[in-house]
Amino acid sequence: MDNKVYFKHNDSTSFPEEMYFYDFFDEYYYNNILIPTQQKIITNEKDYIGNGSLNEETTSEYEKEAYDIHLELVIPCKNDQNLCRPYLSKKARQFLRHTGQWEELTKLENHIIHVDFTGYEAFMLSRLLFFLNDEQITERINSFLPGRTFDDCKRFLSDNPNCKAHNCPIAIKVLMKGPEKSVQDDRVVKSNWITLFLQRQCGGWIHPRYSKNISNHINSKIIQLLKPYKFFDRTSGDVVDLTFDPLGKKFAFGCSTTQDDYNREGNLVICDIDSEIATVLTDHKIIVNENVFYPTVSNVKFSADGLFLFSGAFDSTIKVWSRSGHLLNSFKDLNGKIDVMVSHPLNPKILSASSHDGNIHLYRLNENGLCASYAKLGTINHNLYGSAMAFGNHLLNHLLLVGYENIDESKYLGTAVVFDIMTETFLKELKTENTSHTSIFAHNFSDYFVTGSNTCKDGKVRVYTAKDWSIIIECYSSQKDINQVTLSPCLRYLTSSATDRSTYVWDTRKSDIPLHILHHDQTKMFYSDDENIEDLDSGTTVSLWGSYAHEFITGGSDGYLKLWDLGNNQPFVQNLIEVNSAITSACISPDHDLFIIGESIGHVTVLSTKGTGLPSCFNINIQSSKK
């Protein structure tokens, strides 16, 4: 008996003699799980407006089409008469896809661990949100959404800010894999993935035994099919930060500016994928003697629900915008340019920023984007400023980790500190050997934080556990200026990308030597021969994880976006695209079907599966607040 943990696919109310087993964590439709009709409820999924209320026409349709339900999914827990419908966040489900064999799953054998929200449940939740506060919802949730918890609802809303359920809901169950069964079938399934893709698109039949493998293989190839689709080139300078909203419908970017005659608008832009409109926001500006100067916008972030856009700039302000680009608020109580800004990954109304005077600022907003509370978390040393920040994940959402650098760039001094944002207090200074920190990474599915620090000669990458803040992994590299550190979703790979155009990859099971060193080619940035290129070159600025465990993407000053397979002895897969200048930033949409690239010449390119032929430019709309 093979004791690996797998998932079972249920596709009908009756099963053939052989049970079909799939790759790790398959999903199944739950149309075989029935309960007796208990009440008249509405199952037809209708559109409702963003505030959760229905218009009169839609409401009447709901009332007319209400009927007895025979197929509403309610799953009792093992050995428990109470109804239980757990909901796993999208990130948690991605973790399960990445993690491979995980011994913790053996404890959940025969348990349903995830049930999607149905259209009726999403509708009911929207009504609860409209009429009740959080405390009232918690008290009454069992009456309106049996089997759900308030945390389930929060996770669903985090994944679906528009409060709409998927058209094809699924459930996930953990089963132990049994002996392999032979399946006799005279229909041959070819191994060529393109043929399989076309077969599926044309309605061809694929045996369930192979369907999940085929689906996974196709999805893993999507990144290789992305082509230039849209572009924008009316920016003020280097594209220094890019961000997608949670739905993947909008993205925003901030740009650097020059302090000369070439200073111009275009330092902050928000783009809508569907309408193909790029809105240039011009409110980050300084007016002196009727002369307008546009400062660098160093950070842009969407809130967790996608309703707000936050921007921090060198004009010492943080601004709050609506999704459509209307200015809602501006925080001006800062005494230095904004070096780093992060939005909370779960709470859409919390953000934190570091100003160049060394202060760490914590803001809580109300539903209108106005400040509900503000706190200074303090300074560590008047010579240090926060250079890297990260909030904890859903397990550690009260934590904020800040890395510090010295204001004097010639001194490689700094530290890393943990704050508790709930109590707004200092918790702990980490063991860092007082080195300068340039990157902080919070793992999405564990209690691990990763830091990248530099000395005048080399770099160090450390992995801390939040259990006791001890160092569990410490790696050394010859990189003396680290741009980004990451830890793979499956926890196997640790990476460090730097200005020397290289990325070091370590296997966390054997971290004393690098597993791979991924190189980019000659830089497209121009420097005089007598200058130290590593001190001035941006190097490898992009390091992102793909849809599956070994898939890794880097972008650098050579203008290439490269795809790697870290599970292969020869990891290079292909160059996804080459652009005309150094790649300075990039981001990928939540569904991994769009990729945005920012360049040092201020050019922004959207890669999409819709890309055919030459890309077209976004339509431009310039918007300024009347405040």
C-alpha cells in the first residue's frame, strides 16, 4: 500500500469499479453530495453591485426564481453531526499545489478540507455585509451560512473582493492513494500537450485518468505563451515599482523623475486592462514659485480588497486613491521621502511606510480611505532608515518586519527589527551582525521570514522562524549588493538576486553551497569604463515564482526576462522576452495570465495570451485632483 496522500475526483453520483487517482491535490465536483430539501433558497447567481445591495429588477428576479433546492452542498465533519463547510484561501490552495508530499495531510485522511462558496452563499454574505457589522455577522453566521465560520467568509472576501462565487464550485478531499489500477480504453491519449490542448478546446474526450496531468502541463506552459499585448511609454523615468490589484483587472506603477528640464508628469499611472485606458495621476507634485516639479514615486500598492491604491513618493507624502484613480486622502505628516511602503496582505485598511528620517509609520483607514488612526512605531537609530519591510502572513498578520540601512551609503551598517502592529510596540531586534539590509521576504504559508543583508565584500541570506526568531538557515554569497531574496512556496529553494546580474539558488536541505547560480548577460545600462559597474548597475531586479514548484522567473539589466526550471540540472528553459533597455521591475497577475514589465527608459509592456502581432498603446487619460 502506497501511503502517499492524494485526492479523489468525483464526477457522478455512481462510481465505476475502479477509483481514479490523481496527482497531488486533485479537485472534484461535488454533485454527488446531497442533503434533503430543508428550505426554499435561491441558487441562481445574479450580478449585484459593489456595496452588496441588489437593484429592484434583480431582486424581483430572485423572488420569482426561488425554488426548492436539491443539490446544495453541505458536508458533515467526520464523527460530527454539525455541518462543516471549510474554505481554504487561494494562497493556501496554491501552497498545497506546490508542497508535494506533506506529512500533515495524513492527519486529514477522508476529510473535506475545502468547499467553494456557492452563488447563494455569496449573495447571502453580501447581504449580511450590507446590513450587519462584523460582530453581528459572527453571532448569526450559523443561521444564515450553516457550516461556515466568520474566518471562512473573510478568506472568501479576500479572494473575491466583488463577493461573487465561481460558476463551477469545487470541493477538495484528502484520500490515501491505493494500488494503481489498470484502465482499459481504446481511445488513445497522445502525449503532445499542444495536441491535447486543441483536443480539449474542440470538445474532444480525455479520460479522467489523464485530465489532471494534462491540465497541470498546460497551465505550466501558459507563461511561455505570453506575448506583448499592450504598452505605455509616457512615463517620467525608470519604472521603479509595479503592482496588480487582487482581481488582475488593474495595475499601477510608479516612476523615478529627474531634477532638470526633463522633469515631467507620468510618475504615477493606473491602467485598466479591460477598458485599455491608462490614467496618469498628477497629484504627486511640488509647486515652487508657480513652477511644478514632479517627484519620484517610489512605491505603489493596492489594498488587499483592491478598493484602494496607495502611493508613496519623494515629496514626503502618501496618497490614497480609489480604483478609478480619484484622490481620497493624502498623508503629509512625514519628515522625509518615502523609501518603502507596504500594504497589509489581509487587512485592506492597514498600511505602513518608512520615511528617510528613520521613522516607521502605521496607518489604519476607514471605509472611505480617510485616516482612522496613526502611529509612529519609532526609530532605531538616527543614522538608520527602513530600507525593506514585510507584513506577516495570515498566521502572523500582527507582525511587521523592518530591515534598516545606514543613511551614509558608504557604511554597510544596519539591523532588522520586529514590530507588533496590534499593540504598536517594538518586539525584538534580530541577530544580524549589524549588517545593512536591502530585502525582506515573508513566506506566504509558514512562519519563516527571509532577510538579505550586505557588507562591503559579500552578502548574507538568513531565514528566521517567528517561533523564537532564531536563525535556521544562513547562506553566504559573493554578492555585495542584494536586490531581492525569496523562499519558494514549497520551502525547498532559497534565492538571492543582486546587482552583479546573478541569482544564487540554495536547496534548503543543503544550504552550505549554492544549487544553481543563474546569470544574466551584459547590461544594457551605460557607464564609463573606470566606474565599478556592480555599484551602479541595477543587475537582476526581478525574481518571481511561477505556478508550480520549480518554475522561477528572473529579469535583469540585460533586458531579458528568463524562465528557469530549478529542478533540472540545467535550469535554463528559455528567454521569455527581450526588451530595449534594462528591466527594473515586473509583476505577474494573480491568475498568472498577465505579466507586466517596467524598463529603465520608462517603457511598460503587458504580456498576455491575447498578444498577437505588434502591441498597441494604452489610451491615455490625464487626471488631476481639484483639492
